[in-house]
Amino acid sequence: MTFEQKDRMFYHGEAHSPIAKIEYEPAEAGVIVATSTVVDPSLRGQGIAKQLLDHLAEYARAHDLKIRPKCSYVVKAFERYSEYEDVKTA
């Protein structure tokens, strides 16, 4: 599956109507907030949300940023997976 980045989101599908997306917004210096993760029901159970978070984490690493989880998926993923320790912040 391919993902694109535009307007503070990583997404699959059309930018104006993605079928899967993770959105973020800037916070204080060096921090972005993961605000929303949405996956169409037809794609659920395939690990798409985690793949979106993986892209956001790579973006954060490349830009020396930390991620503050706001959406419930990212909150749970940060608790579940240790691979995000280097990019997570409270």
C-alpha cells in the first residue's frame, strides 16, 4: 500500500477524501501532535493504522521532532510498541 503526505497528514487514497489517514499539527518547538487516525472499515484489520503511524514516526525522526499522542490509536500504540520510544513525548 502506498501513502502520500499532504497538508499535515499521511494518507492513502485521494487527498480530498482519503480512505486511511493520520493527521498531525505543530505544537511547541520540536513537537507535533498526532490528532486523528482514521481507517475505512474495508481496510481494518490489515495494520494500516500502524503503517500510517510508522510514516509519521519516520517523518518525526527525519525532522528531529517528537510526537505527542492525542488520538486514541496513537495513545494505545505508544503504550503497546516500544519502537516509538525515541519519538514519543507526553
